[in-house]
Amino acid sequence: MTRTAETAVPPSLSYELYPPAKPSAEDALLRAIDELGATQPDYVSVTYSGTPSRRRASIELIEHLVGATRLRPLAHLTCVGETRASLRQLVRQFVGLGVRGVLAMRGDLPAGPEVSRGELPFARYLVELIREVEESHSATLAGGRIAVGVAAYPNPHPESPSFQHDVEVLVSKERSGADFAISQVYFDPADYVRLVTAARGAGVTIPIIPGVIPMSSVRRLERLAVMTGVRPDARLLHRLETASSDAERRRIGVAAAADLARAAFDAGAPGLHLYTFNDAPASVEVVEALDLPAIRTLSTAVSA
């Protein structure tokens, strides 16, 4: 009996989840987890930032994903405001919980000169620290590795002097031990292509996964622009502003996200990461529009 399979690798699929900001949001998050889980993603990332209570909520969400679902969590970890000792402890805690993937980021700088920025100034040092902890936990990891992801920027980071500087930072992250990168949001398909082309030219070899958001809210789009420094797409903003209903805005946002994903796949993207804002239906609609469940199933033929 022989078995053959298509050689094409199906694209990865992942989502970003936020821990609930208040108890009233917990039920909605659990529903979102169920809906997203039905699409069989490769992993779901869990944000980790903000107040100590939000950070505790992140740990609790990871515990739920590991203990009550089949979803694989990718734990966000930021080094802003942290000591080396506290970061080592957090990585050890993740490993103890069963986490095998970490998204290493610097995080937003705190306001005010009196607030500590922490002992690690950049994400590449956090990647190195994760690898140090990994080496000391080889028995727990059964000789395996922690998958370490980092951020990549199709448009310049708000604090960056240039796009090329961000590419050079991505090179340094890979050299420090990063396994893959997830892009910040963008609205022009050419931005992702430019990022990948420039990164490959600079020597980056790790997968660069496009990060896309189904944007169906004008207020959220404007807030996102302030947070990321990414200028909103004027046409998308106009269409959302002139839409006659929330349902129409949703269709517009889903269609725009699907178009970005298709263009990225056409350019050779290895997968898709959806920033959900815990709005599972919109993200699932993007996956369905792309027919990703079918794309991600490797067909096999069995013959005697």
C-alpha cells in the first residue's frame, strides 16, 4: 500500500485574543474561543500588557486554553518595565503551563521619566533571554524548543527613523533566535510585499506572516491609527463612514481583510494572522471568504 500527498504546504492560520477587560466580557470571549476553534487554527496569540490585573487575566486565559481547549496558545511577552529576573520567571511560568510558543516584543514605553523602562531595551534581548531559559529547561521541553515569534513592520514603527531601520531590527531579531515574524497591521497590499522583499534582501530567512484585521468600526480604525502610527486607508475609512448600517460596515471590513489576505497569499505569504479584537464572527467570515479550511487540508490518495 502506498500513500501520496500534495507537496504544497497549507498556509498557517492564527488569531489574536485579548483577555477580558472586565467580568462581563468573559462570556463573549468564551464564545469567541469556541467559534475560532472550529476553524482549527494553528495557534492563538494572547496579548500580555497593561495593568497587573490585565496581566493576570492573560495568564488565566492561557490556562483556560491549555486546560479546556485544543487550541495552542502563543503567549505575548513584553520586556518594558521588567527585570531580567522577572522575565525569566514569566518564561518559566509559561513553560510550566504548557506554552510552547512566545511572541517576544518590547512593548509600549511608559509615560513619564520616573517610570522604569526595564532592564531589556529591545525585543532582541528578550529573544535571547527566552533561549537562555529554554536551554535550562530542555528536560521539561523533552529536548524541543520554544517557538519564538517577533513583530515586523510593513510601515515604519512610530519611534523608528526609517523603514530600513525596522528591517535591520528584524535581522537582529532573527540573529538573536527568532523563528518567525508577524506583521503589524497594514492597509495596502504593496506594504507587505515591500516588507518581505526588503527583509529577504537584508538576509532575513524566517517566515513573515501578514497580520490583517477585519475593520468594521470607524472609531476602532481611528484608534488603531493612533496606537500604531499607521495611516488609515482613506477609501476604507470613507466606505465605513458612509455605510448605511453596522451590517454593511461588517461586510466592508471583512471584504477588505480578505482582499489583503488574498494578495499576501499571491505574494507567497506562509500564513495569515487575524487580529480579532475578540470579534470572532468577522474573523471567521474572512476565513470562509478565503476558503481557508479547504486550502489548509492536504489532499491524500491511498491506493493498494
